[in-house]
Amino acid sequence: MSVEITFMVLLVALLFDAAFGYPDVVYRKIGHPVTWIGALIDYLDARLNRSELNFADRKRNGIVALVFIIGMPFASGLILQSLISDTWIGTFALAAIASTFIASRSLHDHVHDVATALNTNGLDGARNAVARIVGRDPQALDEHDVARAAIESLAENASDGVVAPVFWFALLGLPGLAAYKAINTADSMIGHRTARHEAFGWAAARLDDIVNVPASRLTGLLFAMAAVFMNGTSARKAMTTMLRDAPKHRSPNAGWPEAAMAGALDLKLNGPRSYDGKMIDDAYMGDGRRDASTTDIYTALRLATTAWILMTAIIAALLLIART
């Protein structure tokens, strides 16, 4: 696939996702590529991660499972890409497929739902809404906690769900995009330090850390760039907070977009929180306010949208350069 076609597909895919997302009627009929990958992970987890196996065997089986989890989507992407011709129809078909792995619209809608719930349904409704996008204990959250959790989820998933898929498609085409989503899905399902998955999910968690390094830094940079074009946000503070606080985060990647978002909005994000009844002591991102509100959620959504528009504009510029 030529460089020109790559940028054209990305541009159309981003516009497809922004305009339509993944249609509910399609999801109800056939599911989603990520749910298909999830079904494969569940199958391998049930058969290769048996409780009677020792730690070393489960760790080895997790590596074997990860080869299948990555290999099957990669091969499927390779076959599809090879079958689709370099015509306008083929370009749009490939863009439609690629757009299913980009989550800008669904991410925006889920975070927006949290702000709507805070405004109209009270704390209980907001807790239910935020529980759909974060893993922490919702009943332990007050209004400010809910708002911060939604903003943190937006920042982190802007990298995983938008920038990283674009990056890996630009680098390796549809096979690379499909493989990235397989790795990311495996990490979300089995990459946890629990009794069941600490060994089996070790490889998935480590590989996810590696493949998200470029996009997490790029996302933070995009947030800082977006702040230049918005009133009430600070590009300078986004950059200085990101460079200062991101390395302190428990995750090697999540801190970069979270710290940039915190600096841009003058908030104090992350920090200690409860997961499955256990307190996780993590570093704060930013040194601003802790009393986040629905106004901050809406500002964060505008910042993320502006960042995605900037990314789309950069891709359009690269397409023009490739065509000259």
C-alpha cells in the first residue's frame, strides 16, 4: 500500500468514525471486531490458564496465547488489505474497516454521558455512567471524583482508542492496526496483576506497555497543541506538567496524556484511588484544582476534539505532500 493511499485511508477513516461511529444495528447483527478478539481471548484463557498449572506454565501459555491473539487479527488484516484494490472504492472500503478500530466518537459520547448524568440524574446516575468507562469502585466517588475519573478516562483512551490505532495503521497498515487492537484488548482482559492473570497475562501487559509508548507521548503533545487554540486552557502548563509528572505515573504510558490534560485544565488528576476494594497509591498528575466539575468535563471534551481535528489536519497535510 502506497504512502498516499495510507494517508487517504486514515483521513477517510477518521471522518467516518467522527460522523457515524460504529452503527448499533451492525453491532447487534454481527458484533464488533474487538468483541471477536475478546471471544478468542476468553477461549484461550479458559483452556490455557487452568488453575492446576503452576506459575511458570501459565506464564508460558500466556505467551503462546498472545501469539494466536495477535497472529489471527494480523493475518486477517493482511488478507483483507491484499484483496482490496487501490481504487477509490477499495480505499473507501479499507477506510470503513479501519474506522471500526478507531473510537473517537464512542469515547466522546461515553464521557459526555457522564457530564449529562451529573447534570440531570444526580450522583447515583453519574456513578452508573462513569462505571461504564473506568474500573474503580463507583460507590466511593463523589461528584468531583466522578468528573476527574471521566476526564482521566478520556485522556488515557484518547491515546489507546484514537491516536495509537492511527499510528499503527500509518506504520503497518490494516495488519498493524488489527494487531495493535488485539494487544490492547488482551491487556484490558488478562493483563491484570490478579491471582488468575498475573502469570498468564504477563506477556500481554508488557507488550501493551511497549506498543503504546509512541502514541501516549503523541497524545500528550496533541493536547498541548490543542490548548493553543482554546480559551481557558494552557499549552505551556500542559507541556511542563506532562514532562514533570508523567514519569511518576504507575503506568509507563497513561501519565503522558493525563498529565497534559491536567496541566491544560489546571486540574490535579490521578492520585490514590480504590480498585476492587483495594487502595492504589499512585502519583498525582498536575498541581491544580481537585474539585473538577461538569464544566471541566466539557472543556476536556473540547480539548480532545480539537486534538483529533489537529491530527486529522496533519494527516491531510501529509496526504497533500505525498501527492505532490
